[in-house]
Amino acid sequence: MMLPNLPTTSPDGRCPWAHHNELMRDFHDYEWGEPVAEAGILFEYLVLHTFQLGFDFPVVLKRREGFRELLAGFDPERLARFGEEEISELLLNPRILRNRRKLEATVQNAQAWLRLRQEVGGDAGLLPFFYQYVGGRPLDNQRSETNAVPVSTPQSEAMSKDLKRRGFVMTGPVSCYNILQTAGLVNDHLVSCPRHAECAALATPQ
């Protein structure tokens, strides 16, 4: 996750980036790294990390509710039907990051998501599809230092290659690793962070 330069230690044990601001602290404490239980949440993370490209994540997170309202509640079925008229209107709205390529990519990814959902037999097959890249269960990476967290891994490279083959775009290995981290398919909370043990306790096979 692209973040501003931050200290590598934290007085309360939290991952240091959680202290960037209140929004990031809440995201860290209640969401980031917690294994997802719904495919729709994972799709939302896919959309958000598409817009993160080239930005620090707080910039995207600050506009999250704008994205939610203007991008059909992150509903892939509705997003897949967006055309030039909808995109042109979105490019005029300052509540989101106005980038044509990313908006078009979001529509294309919604269409690819629907094809994938059909391929895997519906919503029930989507989470196991993504969990296959981590061996069916969230990976506990036991990180002790923030600077030891990689920007991509063999798992995210495999995921990127597979998604691109299925028609997804702007899903490079770095973006895919961001998704894996945020969705809790890997646990990259520092072992000193209280959320590390909490997220690890929620890890179950898919």
C-alpha cells in the first residue's frame, strides 16, 4: 500500500502507518488485513486499489464514500453497464479522483468480474478463487519491521497474470499484493501490532 514516509516504530505497537491520521487508524483497526468473508468487499478493494495507482492510499480512502455513491455502491452488475455518458459525468465530479483511464478500467474490471463469477459457479466460488493464490488459507507473514514488507510476491504475480488473462486491467503484481493485504489474504500486520493476532484468529480455510 503506497503511503507517505512514516516512522518505522510505534509507541502503542500498531503498524506505524496507522498513525497517519484518524481515517487511516480506523481503516487499520477495523478493516485492513481482516480476512474478507464476502466477495463484494473484495471487489470494492479491487476498485479502490485501481484508483490508488500513482497516489498515496489516504488520498483514495478520503474519497471512498464519494466512490461508493458515484460508482453504484461498488455493484459490479451496475458498473459493468456504465458507458461514455456515465464516465463523462463522473469526470466532472470532484468527489472522486477524476481519471478516464481508471474509470474505464473499473468498468472493464466489473465486466471481467461478472465473467469470472459465472466461470466459478456464482458468488460462492469467488472467494475460493482468490484464496487459491495463498494456498486456500490466509498467509501469516510474521513481519517484525515495516520496511521488510515487499511490494509484490510470487502469489501476487500469479494473481496478476491470471486476472489479466481473464480481461482485468490495472491489476499488476503490486496492485494485486495491495488487494491481498487489504482483504486479509495475507496478514502483514507487524507481530507487535494488536491487529496481527486478531486477524490471525479470523483466518479460516476457503
